[in-house]
Amino acid sequence: MDRLDLKVEFEKQVKDADVKIAEAEKNLIQLKEYKTKLLGGLETLELLNSEDNNTNPNEDSADAGAQGTAAGVPTITDVPPVDPPSTDS
């Protein structure tokens, strides 16, 4: 290969690398958004749990769980599954 061929090949590889970097950055953004949603879900669950614990501190623990479900607090089966973002190129 002469110098001109090498230059063309390197330029092609640089373009390919730029495309791969852009795709990786897009995937990184999607994964960070997904993580933020998961952390928000955890925070919501903690808030719901603390509200259940503070509703009636004199209540028997067996009654507290039943009342929490009856009061409209979602159970784990009520929460729809969340699909992770696609990493397909």
C-alpha cells in the first residue's frame, strides 16, 4: 500500500470509529435515563413504605399490611415490568 491508500483507509476507519462512538453515546444516554427511572421507582417505593409505617404506629403489623393494600397502595404485582432500553445498533 502506498501513502495515499493508507490515508484513505485511515480516514475510513476514523469515520467508522466516529459512528461507533455516536452509537455508544446514544446507548449511554438511554442507560442513564433507565437508571434514573429505576432510582425514581426505588424512591417512590421508599416513600410509600414510610407512609405505610407512619399511618398508624399503634396498629398491629399484620393489620398494617392488609390496610395498606386495601388503601390503594400498589403491591409488587400491580407494578408493570420495565423493559431495559434497546442496545441494538
